[in-house]
Amino acid sequence: MASPTVKPVLRTDYQRSVADYWNREKDPVNIKLGEVDGLYHHHYGLGQYDPAVLEAPLAVRDQAIIAEMHRLETAQAEVLLDAFGDVPVRGHLMDGGSGRGGTSFMANARFGALVDGVSISEQQVAFANDQAVERDVADQVRFHFKNMLDTGFETGSFNGIWTNETTMYVDLQQLYGEFARLIAPGGRYVCITGCYNDLTGGRSRAVSQIDQHYICNIHPRSEYFRALADNGFVPISVVDLTPETIPYWELRAKSSVATGVEDPFLTAYKEGSFHYLLIVADRI
Ligand code: GPP
Ligand code: MG
């Protein structure tokens, strides 16, 4: 007898191309930073860097800059997690687009919460699950090859969900429809994202260059609030983190692990066509 139809995780050519990108990705800008302390991030940094790293003796300068960039990326994840406020011990959180797992491990360590991360990259899922074993938290932090637009997780089974720089890969109405189903009433959604400024009239050249670099589709700012409201989410806090992320990009541009995307980010932020936003919204 035929088994019930299981929907494939990757459903479009676009999703397959994004998965392919992340399955191959082994960029030193992420791997070397992760090796500093074993937390592998796929997001940018927040806060001032210590200018002394740029003057460190040549033999250790490169490593000092990398460690400083990593510190700022970890600080970014702390800001995201701060926005959850209190999460019950053994509460249940989801990481939408979990990468190599950095933010998920921090959430588990901070709250004692059970965390499920989802990613459409099988390589990232495997890497993050290996990290969970290495960190001895595989019973509490699990990574799944799943599509965050349609996870198959139980309705109302999460206290909270976050997306750390992943929403530019998906349709926001579909995403927040699924998150509204997953988060129990009173639960919280926390997002850090880059979005373009509707007030400047469209996607600037620099924003298009960022899209092209990552094969993503950066949304206008207004789309976030429309899609959240349409799906039963009420914002409680919106913070423009742009001034706090610019130092990270300035340091990254001077580092040995710069990738070429630094100029478009700095141009877009400084000209005002792009913002780095924290959005916190509650499920009603
Ligand atoms: C990647 O982080 C983040 C994205 C691909 C999303 C794009 C983000 C925006 C704010 C537009 P990463 O750590 O994998 O990137 P990199 O390799 O450049 O450090
Ligand atoms: Mg990175």
C-alpha cells in the first residue's frame, strides 16, 4: 500500500538553491569565529569593538580581530534572547533557520529551555546536532531538517520562537501564519533582521548587492508589521539596532575574513536605505 504523502522539505527551485548554498558554505568568517569558543553563529555583531585589537602585535592581530568579531556576534544573540524576558525552565523554544546552532545553545544555557532548531540545510542540521552531542545537550537541543514555513510540529507547542537573520529567505505571511499556529497564546516571537527602508522608495543598489550575495530577498520594513498584524502578533518592542551594528562591519572590513559584502552593508546602513531591526511581538 502506498504510504501517506509526505511533503518534501524543499519545495521550490529557490529553496533548493538556498539549501545548496548553505550546504556548501564553509566560510572562514563563520568557521574561524566559531572555533574561538565552539559557538558557531550565522548572524552579525552588536556593540563597540575594542580598538586595541587593530594595534595588537602582528603575530596575534588577526586572531585578536577574529575573537573580537566573535564577541560582538555573541553579544547580538544575547540581545535577541534578552527580548524573551522570562522563559519557563523546560519551556519550549524554536529557532527558525538555526544555522550551526549558536543561538540555540545560548538559549538552552540561559533559560534551561528545550530548543528545536529547523533548517533547510542538511549539512547545517548535521553540524549543529554534532555540536549538541559535543556540548552534552543533545537531549535538550535538537536540530531538524525542516522547512520553517511548514514544520509539522504540534499546534501551540512553543512558548516562543525566534528568527535570527533568516526571514529574508521566506514569504512573511506564510512564515507568521505557521508561527501563529506553533506559538501558544501569550507566547512571544523575537526577530532580528535587516530590512529596507520603504521611505526611500524601494530597494537601493547596496541592498540589491546584499540580496545577490546571499541569494536572499530583503523585505521592506512595512511588510514585517503588516504580516505580524495579519497573523495575530502584536509588537511590544521595536528597536533600530543600526547604529550598534555599524562598528562590527567596520571591524569586519579590516579583518582577514572579510567577504566583500562589507561595503554594501556599510553603504546601505549609512545612506539610510537599510535598517538592522529587533522586533518583539506577542501572540494574542
Ligand atoms: C548570514 O550570516 C546572514 C544572512 C545570510 C542573512 C542576511 C542578513 C541580512 C541582515 C540581510 P552569516 O554569518 O552566515 O554571513 P557571513 O558568512 O557573511 O558572515
Ligand atoms: Mg557570519
